[in-house]
Amino acid sequence: MSTVQKLFRNQSTSVAGRRGMTIRIAQGRVWLTRDGDIRDYVLGAGDSIELDAGGRVVLFGLEDGFLQVDTPARAPGVWTGFLARLTWMGERA
């Protein structure tokens, strides 16, 4: 599912992040911070970030712009990585 949101300069918004969610900046610049991540990000038009874990994501508009949030129908589960690793180990044998 994909949603587009207008974000004005000096406006903030937050989303409940999920693993596999992608946040794309279509226009403008935003400051992004996430729960559990000591880094902050400044993203401009054309930039995106894919979340590798859940948690609150806060976005603050440094300029007027638009952002797109792409949420996967189902977040990749732990078993997906586990099964991929088993397959890889089987190929090495």
C-alpha cells in the first residue's frame, strides 16, 4: 500500500514504522529520526530509506514537499531469512 502526504516547512508528522516499509521524498527536504536508531537523516527529493525494523518514525519538514510511504502487504518475517540461509547452506554442500 502506498500513501502520499504533503509536509509543510516546520511541520512534523510520525508514522508507525514496519520492517520493509520505504519512505521516499518526492519533493522538498525532510529530517527523519527513528526509535532505536542513534542516527538522524536529512533526505532530499529523490532520496528514500527502507526500514529494517519497526518503531516510530518522525519526519520534520525542512522545506515544503511531498513524501510517499510504501508499506508492504506483509512485512518480511524472520522465517524468510532463515529459509534463505538454509537454502544457501544446502547449495554449498
